[in-house]
Amino acid sequence: MTSTNGLLNVEQLGMRFGGIQALADVCFSVDQGSITALIGPNGAGKTTVFNCVTGFYRPSSGTICIESGGVLHDLTQVMASKLNGGSHRISQVGIARTFQNIRLFKDMTVMENLLVAQHRLLNRNLLAGLFQTRGYRQAQQNAIARALDWLEVVGLRDCANRLAGTLPYGYQRRIEIARAMCTQPQLICLDEPAAGLNPRETEELAALIQTLRAKHKVTVFLIEHDMGLVMGISDHIVVLDYGRVIAAGTPAHIAESPAVIQAYLGVAEEETAQEARA
Ligand SMILES: Nc1ncnc2c1ncn2[C@@H]1O[C@H](COP(=O)(O)OP(=O)(O)O)[C@@H](O)[C@H]1O
Ligand SMILES: [Mg+2]
């Protein structure tokens, strides 16, 4: 089932936590240049897929391959290398992510948050930093310029010197996207980016995600509960339920899939109530 233009190919992915089989035999691919959504009821295993794909978890079984620079990289091999931290290695093959629960350094400025993300990737040479070599200063200037560029794209350039933790929730979500983009990924994984946003902010987010793909040529892999957003911007949707893929296809195909409707019926009331509270 491997697609020929699959940037990310996941085959028979399994993840077990003690007695819980969180993922079983999960296969899908994310095409280069696509917006691909991963949906499913709470607890279906969506974030666990992201944690495997972004190197936070080592899968119990299966393979995850990403193409980078014309070469196929097996992520389990990338992670097995002990030379550097896992997320650093994952950055090198061009994967970045945001988190379901925002993970900014709240007591740092927005700019500092964006610089930390880049320093992990770009300049690990402590001596160069201590002696402020020309190369280091240049890298620092490039990092600041890149951070400002991405803040501009997400519409928050004015907030560069504000403390991240003092900003509204919707801003923090966009800063996480800017931070991920600062590492110049080819694939960005967004875990429920619309959670907690109001309808206007959600529309702005949809436009931003489309801009990332169209103008900045990044492939987008998206977990999201907001079906309007998912149906509106996705090329391809993968549906998980109880750790298994129950359907995959275009938004039109998914909207009519009996298995998907069945999976959502059981949680429809709970989620409607959650949305009403949000
Ligand atoms: N680190 C972990 N340890 C134990 N169980 C986990 C861990 N992460 C996820 N799980 C379990 O895996 C299942 C899927 O969780 P998750 O991937 O967060 O679902 P989703 O993102 O679709 O809501 C749940 O039963 C959850 O409790
Ligand atoms: Mg989740």
C-alpha cells in the first residue's frame, strides 16, 4: 500500500504500554506536499502515532520511513543512534511538531523560545559560543532573522519580546507553529492546533496551514477534532479507532464511510458537549 510519492511511510506500526495495545498494525502514508489529517475519537492513539513519528517513543513494532534529500531514512535507525538527542536527530531528517498541550517556555520571551529551538539544531558547538566566533555570531543573526520571519508569517512579529506565558492561548498555539517552522522542517506535525481556539481563530489557523503548504512548501500532518477544519483543508484523511486504521481517503470518502460514522456516533454526544463548553 506504499504510495510512490509518500514522504512519510508508516508500516505495521505497533505500540504497547504495559498491557495496553495503543497501536496495532497501523499503516498509512503522508504524500509529499499534502495536508494529511489523522482523526479519531479520544484515546484512539493519534498522539501516540505522532510520538512515534517524531521520535518521542520507540515503537514496539513496525517501520516509519521518511524521505530526506533523496534518501529513505528508517526512523527507528535514526533514533538508535546514540550520538545526539532523539528530537535533534528527528529535526535533521526534517520533522518538526507542535504539542496537544502547549509546551513553550512560559518565562522566556517569544524570541528566546524560537532561538532555543534553533540552537538545539544549528549550533551545538559550545566553544564557538563562548568565544563568540564570527561563525557563531553569524549563526545567531541568521537565527534571529529566521525567527522574525516566521513570527511575521504567523502574524505575531510584534510579540517577539513578550513573555510567552503572558500571551493569549491562540497566540501561543501560533508561536508553537513558528517555533516548529524555525527548524526548517519538510514535515510539520500539528497535534490539535485548533483546540481552544474560537471560530475566527480557527479560520485564521486554516489559512495559515494552507499558506505553510502552498508558499513554504512544507508537508502538513495534522491531528484535529474540528471536522470543519479537517474537511476544509485536508487532501487525505486517516481515521484511527482503538489503535487501528479503520478508514483512509479523501474528505468526501471519509464523510460517507460507515465505519467512521459508527466510530464517531458513540462519542458524538460527549464531543458536542465538550465543544459547547470550549
Ligand atoms: N505514555 C503512555 N503510557 C501509557 N499509556 C499511554 C501513554 N501514551 C498513551 N497511552 C495510552 O494510549 C492510548 C492512546 O492515547 P493517545 O495516543 O493519547 O490518544 P489520542 O491522541 O487519540 O486521544 C490511550 O489509551 C492512552 O491512555
Ligand atoms: Mg491526543
